[in-house]
Amino acid sequence: MTVSPVEVSHYMALRAELYCYFCGHGLGEVLVPTSARRPTVEQLRTAYDNVRGREAPVWNDGDQPLCPRCGGQLFLERFEHEVIRANERRTLKRAS
């Protein structure tokens, strides 16, 4: 009997969400593939650009994310690391 190895597909990701300082609007969670403590601006921009059907931040010339509703500055409210496995994906939370 031959036993073939099972390939487990997983990676480390950061689950993050941007909120507006002024109106409190949340833009919904995104997954950022990184093992860093915090996502970089480039990683957040790429993550929000790759999610379809949601509001995305407006990026100014200085790479500052701005609220699509009121134009206020956005901040990273929550972020947490998790291991993402191909067969155990959780649904991302929608923006309110």
C-alpha cells in the first residue's frame, strides 16, 4: 500500500478594518497576507483594491486613506493575526 503525502495549504494573514475618525464609518474587514505586526499602507491598499463589491478608501497624494462617505481620515481600528487554511475560510464582515 502506498500512502501519498497530503499537502496542507495555509498562510499567515492579518484581518484588519479601517474606520473614519469623523463619521465612524467602517469599511469592512480585509485579509492582508503578512506575518508583520501591522499591515503597511501598500498592503492595505492592495487588500482593499482586491475586494469587490465593497466601499474602498479614497487614497490621497500622500497615500493617506480617506473615508468615501465624508472625506475624513481613516484609522486602523482592529487587526489580528490568524492562520488561513484553504478549506477553513471564514466569511469577512461586511461594512455597515
